[in-house]
Amino acid sequence: MSTPLVIRDRNTMRNLILTNQTMGRRIGFVPTMGSLHAGHTSLVDRAMAECDDVVTSIFVNPSQFGPQEDFERYPRDFDADFNLLAQHDVRWIFAPDVHEMYPPGDSTRIEISGPAEPYEGQLRPGHFSGVATIVFRLLQSTPANTVYFGAKDWQQVLVVRQMVRDLGLDVEVMTCPIVRDKDGLALSSRNAYLSESERTRAQTIYAALQQAEENWCRGLAIDKIELKVRDMLSAREIRIDYADIVHDESLRKISEVSRNTPAIFLIACHVGSTRLIDNILLPSQT
Ligand code: AMP
């Protein structure tokens, strides 16, 4: 247990990181939007294991929310986040306000094509531009050696990796496994929106993904695997945005003949008014 130092401005943050790196320390960075749970702390713990110091950012990034989305009501609890990060020995918490990250008159955005185009990119126009812009700015302020992301937001990881490659950013990107609740539901700050009965229905998402994995390993046809998942979700009145088996990097649909490529089952769906995403990696079949 240690008491993290809270930093609000970009220059102080940057100078602290650079000074510590000059002293030979490796810095791990975990960007978050706060409302922290065991999924976030799994990234912190991984960073702690691999680096000398860990910095976590807490910033609910307005530019990645669409106009009809939940930016205003997104859960925020700085004190609880601070205490949790203290328990996990985070050294610095970078918690800028909106004007620090988007100064008045700000008019610069990063646009990414390729992995940012399908799925979330199509359904949430501007989302990945907002993600890329804030991740770039956070990395400017927090020039860590390694940055940690969760596999729950699979497409986000691909987008960040693309940006890091294309812009030649000097940071290593690590992807950490999805942390789930006892009932299988992937931990998410948005789970707080679910009523008790919605929460019970939401368990079907992981159950459907597990069934898909079994069917994939048994060699069931891809369209049949997808159909079974859709049926399972629809039976619990879960509205589906997408439920597709795709190549894990290109995000293109996989045909039967290319089943031996690394694949992932991606789901986005609505339980009541709450939108949830989840996925499962499918072992390649040779
Ligand atoms: P967020 O605060 O939702 O923007 O998430 C911050 C980071 O935590 C992202 O890299 C997410 O992918 C990661 N994350 C969120 N939920 C989970 C989870 N259940 N398991 C692993 N990583 C997660």
C-alpha cells in the first residue's frame, strides 16, 4: 500500500516520467476512464510486475462519446479509484481536467482507417478518432516505456497498435486478458447501469461465447456457430449490434476454408438500455 501522487497538469506529469526514466526506471502506464474495478487493477498489477513504477490516468474522455451516448452519466468516483490504486501501489495518478487535455480552441484530431473502420467504428462514428486522439495526448504527457490495455476492448487495442506503428511512437503496447465476474460477465464500468434482472440476463453473453468456442473446436460451420449465439442472446431479449467470427487482426469475416487463421468472436449488444461488448479468442485449427 502506498499513497499515489495526483497530478493534474501535462507538463508536471511529463517531467516526472522523464526524470525517473533518466534515473533508469521503467515506467508502465495504464490509461482508464476511472470507476475502477478488478479489470483495471489487473492491468495495474501486470504493469507493476513488469515495470519499476506505474502511472494510471483517470480521464473520462468526451471526444470518444457520441452525442447520444452516456458521457454525462458515466460513473465517476475519484476517491474510490484513489483508494483502489493506492492498494495496488500505483505511484502516480494522472487526473487532468477536460481543458488540460483539450485546451479552449482545440482543433486537432487523429483519424485512423483500417482497424478503426468496421464494427465499433461504423456504429459509433468518431469514437476511435476520440480514442486515438486522447491516447496520443496521454502518451505525450506520460511517455511511459510500456502502455497496458485490456483485451475486452479488442478493436481499441488494434487501433492503438496501428497508431503506435504508423506514428512511430516509442512505447510498447501490451494486451491483458479479460477479467470476468464469478458469473462470467466481463467486468465493465457500465455494468453499474444494469438492474438486477438485466444483470442476470447479461450472463448469457459469456455463456454464448463459451458455447461458440466449444462449437468452433467441434468444427461446426461458422454461420451455424454465429446463429446459435444470436439465438441464445435473442431468447433473453438481448439486442445484438454484431455477433461475428472474424480474423483477430484484420477483423475480416473468416470463411470455412481459412479456419486455421487466428480468430475471435466479437459481440456488441444491448441489455435494456446498456450497451455491452465482449469477445473470446478462438484457437486456430490446423
Ligand atoms: P476504460 O476505463 O473502460 O476505458 O478501460 C480502461 C482499460 O481497462 C482499457 O484498456 C480496457 O480494455 C481495460 N479493461 C476494462 N475492463 C476490463 C476487463 N474486464 N478486463 C480486462 N481489461 C479491462
